[in-house]
Amino acid sequence: MYQQVGHRQVALSASLKIAFLMVLTAAAAFSIYQVQRRIETISPSNSPETLLYLPSGKYLKPLVLGFDQAAADLLWLKVIGYFGDHYLTDKNYQWLYHILDLTTTLDPYFRLPYEFGGIILSLEKGDIDQSNALLRKGIKYHPTYWRLPFYLGFNYFFYLKDPATAAGYISRAASLPDHPPYLPKLAASLYASAGDKEMAVEFLLQAYLTSEDPRLKENILQKISDLQQGKLPKSLEKILRN
């Protein structure tokens, strides 16, 4: 008899756990739905352009009722849609920084938007100030992630023609965990280089090899091709063939 009671208690406990998990899942789904409805209330159209009417992240935070990460995830999907639409058409990314800034203000520890935006805003849009601003913001919340100072170093070297500042950022990247072994040598070379196209190609080549995002890799590859007048470095051609 006691054994039967014990089995019933175990079964009841398991049933309660399942019911509890179902309630939590439903609550989470409802919360995300509510966040999406709030964003759509402010920006009712499905077009990413309507996000320009959203207030700054500082004022948007109270409107999402504490579901900052869920709102940031939804905005990130809008970022990808916005970039994709314009990449295939007019390549006008006027509001890209605004949406990225909103996303990273709602969830400053969401790392991918900093990396994606830092590259696209410079290579594709050509707005170095916005790229640098987003990368610096990312470094504030991800101080041990080597890629962000690495991209800042590229901007200073290639676009701003400031190899000394670039070398400082690359040296910083070289001091962080998981950095590739070539970074210290690259930092040393920068002090002797200014506006060197071969050095710029080397920067981009290493960015291509270490990036994990196929969209970024495609964009970086195009920039390398542009700098090389349609030709790719032999080392990269070999990698692409494999």
C-alpha cells in the first residue's frame, strides 16, 4: 500500500512539473507576443523603414514592459530584413544605424549586432563615424571580445589613414582571449604603414577567415575583390576552391 502511495506521489510530482513548464512556456510566448504588439503599435507597417519612427532606446525600454531581450530579438530580425531589402535594391542604408542602436540599447549584451553593424556600416554604407560609434558601444559591453577592436583598427587604418591609432586597437585585440596569432605582428606592421593597399587586403583577408557570419563574409569578399580590381589573393582562392 505504501509503495502504491509512493508511486502516486511521484506521478503527481511529475505531472505538476509538466503543468508548470507548460504554464511557463505559454507565459513566455504571450510575453513575446505582447512585445511584438507594442512594437507594431508604434510602428504598424511590416516595412523596416517604419522603425525610424520608434523613439530612442532610452524611451523605448519602458514601452516593452521589461522584455528587453525579446524586443531586441524582434528588432534584430527587422535589421536583417532592412539590410536585405536595400542590399538587393538601392543600397540606401539611411536608417540602419538607428535600428542597430535601438537593438543594442534594449539588449547591450547581444553581441552579433555590434559585429554585423560595425562591418556593414563601414564597408557597405561608408559611414565610418557610425561604424566606430557602434563598435565602441560594443566594446563597452563586450570588453574581452577581440573582433570589435580589430574592426575599429581597420577603420582607422584604411578609412581614417591613422595607422598609429589602428595599431593601438589591434594591440588591444591581440591582448584579448582567443585572438588569432597573427595580430601582434599585424599591430607592429601598422606602425610602419599608412594607406597601404596590401595591408588593407591583409586586414580584410583575416576578417574573412575569422568571421562566422556568411553575410559578412560575402561583403568582405566583395571588398577584397574591389581593392584587387577583381582579383583575389592566391591564398584566398585556394581556400574558396576547397
